[in-house]
Amino acid sequence: MKVLIVEDEKSAAKRLLTLLKDINPSIEVTGVIDTVKGTAAWFRKNSDPDLLFLDIQLADGLSFDIFEQVKISCPVIFTTAYDQYALKAFEVYSIDYLLKPIDKEKLLRSMDKYKSMVQVAKDTASVDLGTLQNALEMMQGRKYKERFIVKYGEHIKSFPVDNIVGFYSEEKISFFKNNDGRKYVVDYTMEQIESLVNPDIFFRINRKYIINVN
């Protein structure tokens, strides 16, 4: 099993390495990187690891920016000293979210969750993140999205779906309009949005618009 660690605190990276080796000595750590830029460069040159441990606040920015620069097709476990990014973490198909300092028992549970979801997806030709996300949502008993997370300037905002009046597409970019009258970019296609929202609440009136029936 190959693991990549992205962590800008040397002590935290060392602790995670030690814990992983204690849990499974056969784990191969392919690298330890401490920046957004360095991580994006690594993924451009290497095949994806089996599992990515990703700190959220890195030396040169938030690790969410990595997903805007390169395609990552492996499961992700986020690690951070702060919990305000939890919702955003799950928007990018992470399978777990660990607060530092990492506890060995919690890390064990995260690894077990990873193994369970890989097992669920083993009959597919390849295990992609969409499959793992669907498996996670099934395990959590969640059928439809209850909120959307968006990046607004330098901030990350969370919007309950009940406050969204509709979704629409312009020049291949998807937006939603909140009940405050403002529009926000959302990182899904209209087809994906249609499958994520409750059809009892949202109705697709044509190719470009999905509206809140209320």
C-alpha cells in the first residue's frame, strides 16, 4: 500500500509516519511534501498513491487549491489542527477528517473505513473517488445533499439547500442563486446537481435551470 503525506509541520509528519508504520509496517510512504505547489507538481509527475494524507493549511495556502490544479483520483484523509474546514473537506471526496495531534485509535478507524470502501468498490473496473463518495454516503445513510460549500473570495461559505432558489448554467459554468439574491459558482455540472438534490424540492425545468419548487 502506497501512501503520500502532505504536511508542513515536521513534527506532525513524523508522528503520522510513526503511527502508520505501527499500524501496518508494509505501508510504503512515497513522499512527504509541505506545499500546494510541490504537491501539484508531484501529481503531475507520478501515478496516484493508494491513499493521500492531506493537511489543509500548508506553507503556501489551503490544500483545497491542489484540486483546482491537478486531478486527484485517490482517496483522501484530511488532517488539520482546525475543524472549520470539515464540510469543505467532504466536498472533495475525502473519506475522513482527523484533527491534530492525530490519535492512533482514530487513525485506525480511518484506515478501516478506507479498507471497507475499497472492498465495496472492488467489483468495479477501477476504484474512483465518485464510487467511494457514493459508498460513504450510503454508509452514512445520507441520500441527498443538505448544503453546498463554495469558495467566495478568500472565504469558504456553507449554504443550506433550503436557502437556494435555483441552479443554472452559463458558458459551461454552474451557479446557484441564494435567497439573498446573490449568485455563487458551484463545482458540479447540472447533471451532477440534479442527482445530488432532493427531487421533491428541486425540479429541472430545462437543460440550463433547476429551480426550488417552493
